[in-house]
Amino acid sequence: HNFPLDLAAIEAPATNG
């Protein structure tokens, strides 16, 4: 997806690494 970090963290916890 192309959501902000806020939503990204919810959809894909992998955003942390």
C-alpha cells in the first residue's frame, strides 16, 4: 500500500525493518 507511516505500521509491521 501507499499509506503514511501511521497506517503502514498497522498494515505492515515490517515497516520497522
